[in-house]
Amino acid sequence: MWPGSNPPMGPPPMGPGPAGPNWAPPQRIRPGAGWYALPIVLVLVAVAGFFTMVALLWDSSEVADGPSAVGDSVSGVRIELTEGYGYFVYVRTGGSSPYACRVQVGEQSGPLRLTKKNSWSASDHASYRYTATFTAPVSGDALLTCQGADGPLLVTPDDTVHGYLGLALLTALGLGGLAAVAFVVTLLRRGSAKRRTVTAAGPYY
């Protein structure tokens, strides 16, 4: 460099470059995909609960589907009994209710304890009214006689189990409906969230 000469010009200092598009981390889509597990769990609970109830109440439902019998209160009513299960006793509408009953199966006989168990589920029968419930002490072809009642008796198996099975079915259907609603809501909300994410990202060139 000669004395008195100006120093050579270098490249201009580098300034900030042109502003680029703002970058932001991708937004998470909510609700997450894990929410699809909710309807699956609800369906599994509904199916497992219903079939568990069916398995537990199967024997009771078989007895409840058994035949009814009509006969005279004094000479006796012939009916097939299953030990440990309940039976409803009906009398003629307007007739008196029995105050004591006995059952005989073969050579065995004994008194019955009359209650009002499950009376709320006793079915309506034309010309008859519900009067008592008893639990069969033995199994087999039995002869039922009662004191205090006048006229014929109608004896039917206690079919309350059908109400329980119906309730279990309604509960399972309700859970299935909730599962369907949860699936649709999750699907729609995730679809909406995905569209918002694409719109916020803007076009790509």
C-alpha cells in the first residue's frame, strides 16, 4: 500500500437478510388418537357385562321358562319344581288368599314359607291375582296344597330374571350408543383440528 493512498474497499458488511416466513412448531391435533380407545373400552365393557349376566342367570332363566299349573287348592296343584327357585301363587280375582301351603314330592312333604318376594314383577293373568311367593324346598313333580284359599290356584315360576336380563341388555345397548357417540365426536373433532392446522400452516411453494 502506497503512503497516502486510500485502503482498498472491502465487501460491505453483511446485514440482516430478507425476512422469511415465520416458523412455528406444528400444532398438536386434539383430541389425540388415544381417545379412540374410549369407545372400544365401552363396547368391551358392554359385551362382557351382558354375557356375564347371561352366564350367571342362565339356570334361573331356564327355570323361569318352565310350565305353569292350575289346580284346586284343596285337592292340590301338580307342578314341576326346581329346588332353590321361587314360584308365584295366584288365586281367583276376588277369592281369599291362602295362609298356609304344603308341598309333597314322592314320600316327602313339608310346609312352605309364603312371602311377597319379587311381587313387583308378578305378571298379570286374566281372572287371577298374585297372592304369595314360595321357594321350592325340593326338585321334582310336586303336589301343592293350600289352606285358606277357595277355588283354583295358578302357580308359575318366578320370572323376575327376565327383567334383570332385559335391564342388562338395555345397559349394554346404552353403553354401545355412548361408544358410537364418543367415536363420532372424536372423529369429527380430530378432522376439524387437522383442517385448522393445514389452514394455519398456509400454502407451500
